Amino acid sequence: MKPFRFVKASYSTLEEDCVEVARNIPRTVAVRDSKRSGGPYLTVAPAAWDAFTADLRRQP
């Protein structure tokens, strides 16, 4: 299996920790804590990730 290529979320800053997301594997989105680059990660289907992020955008 190819390794995930994680990218820091666009809302991350140097002072604040956030999440990193990998979308380079077909039919899989991987998410991990940016503080724990070697730690565990969560995988979800792209449709689930898209629904989650769309809901976040609707929040005030």
C-alpha cells in the first residue's frame, strides 16, 4: 500500500495545532493530529469527509 501524504489543514497556524489530511489514496481520506505525525490516523470515505467539512463551513 502506498503511504499517505499528509497536508496540514489550511486553518492551521504555527502557534496552534490542527489536523493533517491525506487524500492521495483512492477512496480513502486519512486524518491525523498534527502534533502526532507518527501517531494513529483515522480513515473515512471521501463522501463522509466532504459531508463533514461542508457541515463545518455552515457553522457560524
